Amino acid sequence: MKNYVVHTFKLPIDYEQSLIDYTHEQYMTKSDFIRNAVIEKLQDIADSNRIDDIMEQDNKKYTHEEVKKNFGF
């Protein structure tokens, strides 16, 4: 079993019904949806930081194919 940390946050009431509707349609819990959204956002930030680091190293322009190859896509 994975280790987890419990977080509490406030969501604007305007989004609550949308969250309920979406998670119900997808057969998932609100906690699963929120956890996945946070993880995806953190992964996007990490990827963006990696790209920035590479771009700062040599100021070379890369093709889309070179970027995909460098990141293993």
C-alpha cells in the first residue's frame, strides 16, 4: 500500500456540482480526481523545468522530434 498524506482544501461552490457530475460519470471518487489532477500538474511543472534547464544549457533550437527523443517519447 502506498503512503499518503491527507490534505484539505476549499473549492469554490460554483465548481462542486461539476466535480460531482464528472466524477460520477467517470465512476471515480472526488479524491481520486483531485489527486490525479494535482499529480498531473506537478508532472507538467517538472517537465517544463526540465525543458527550461536543457534550453539554458546551450541555447540551441530543437525540433519537435529531437525533444520527443530526448524525453523518451
